[in-house]
Amino acid sequence: MSEIQRPGALYQQVAAAIREAILSGEFAPDSLLPSEAQLMARYGVSRPTVRNAIAALRAEGLIDVRHGKGSFVRSDGQPALTIERRISRTADGKFVMPNGDVWQETEEPSTYRTHTTKTTGQLLQLGEEEALFGCDRLLFDPSTGTRAMHRTLIPLVVADGIPLLGEEPCKRPAAFYRLLTEDGHKLTWSETVRARMPLPDERTTLQLPDATPILHLSRVTHDTDDRPLILEELRIGADRAELTYRITADKQPARRTRA
């Protein structure tokens, strides 16, 4: 039996001892933790103390409780999926994304009308409550089991100039890019990435383990004058995916010299 002699609440002492066992490799990643009875005997504590310790480690993201199976040490391995956030264009004008063929749609896309929020309005350089066309997709990668939530938001003021954008707001992004270039726009893109804890519906939809953050990507398509045209959002479990970018140097404008 391991002695618990650290200061602090008893369950915190047990949690610290289990944490040390995990970090030292005694309890390996993806392995099943000892049962409650075994942990009670190991540390000489009551069942409620063990349960509180497990709850604390679960909140830290060190373990994952699988109902009917027990508590497992979370994996410390590499994410299952690497997503290239690159856009290429073929000689015939077709836009291609490296991961475009990876995803399958698990259900019919949802098309709707909505309005800008404070956050989406800032990204689209619009005020709040501006009208938008929206499309939500639930994506699935069959090779890794990774799920992702994809959203497209198109301002009505943009769709007015290209009616097909509003008539079919659930086209694939590459199809939108082609429509916009055919309309005379020279496109550029900007993208922000942030990590945050999921909302309850996101956690359920993405089937995330406890204490798992999501990556929230916001990609804005701009026209020649840098005006935002379309906003795409991708939400995915941070334990399942990593992002990779190809970065090129912009050409700086030549400095003007005085005569």
C-alpha cells in the first residue's frame, strides 16, 4: 500500500499519487486504471475518496471514464489526423484543398438564414444583425473516426451580386471560390485558429472525451479590395487533429525615393 502523507484534502493526495503513476509511466497511455477496490486498497482510503480523486484527474484531462468499462489513461500520442490548410489552383482554374477528399458528410447539410453576431460581424466587417445565408455540415473521416463541424456564412449583400451563392449555400468551398473568381474577384484568404472548451452540443456532436478542447478555425475569403466575402468555420477535437500550413513570403512594395 502506498502511503499518503502530502498536505491537502485526502482525495487531492490520492489524485496526486495517481498522477505521478501516470506521468512516470507506471500507468501507461490507453491502459485501464486499477479498479476502485484496487485503488482503495493501494492507498488505504474510502470509495468516495477514490471517486473524488478520479473526478479531479478526469477534469484535468489525464483520464477518460468509459461507462461500463472503467477509467483509462488518456493517450499522449500524435493526433490521428493532420489537416493541411492550403489552397491550390489547377491550370484550368479549379480550386483544390489537400484534405478535400478526406471528409464524408454523415448527414444532409442544413441550410438556413441567420444574422451576424458580434464575432462573425467583426470577421465579415459587418455590423450585428446583418442577414446571412448559412450552411452547417457534419463531416467524418472514415480512416480515423474523426468528426468535424463545418459552417459556411455568406452575407446577403455578397449573394445579391452572385445569386447562385444564396440559392445553393451548401456548395463545397472550392465551388464557391470558382464562382467568385468567375465573377471577376481576385481572392485572398485569412485564417485564425483558437483553442477553447466545447459547448455541450459541440462535445456531443464531436464525441469528445472529458476535458478535451476543440480547435476553432475561422477562414475568411477576401476580394481584390480585401473586402470579406465568405466566412467558413471548422470545429474539431484538439485531441484528434493537428493543422499544418505552408507559409510563403509576401513581396513588399518598393520604397519610393525622393527626387
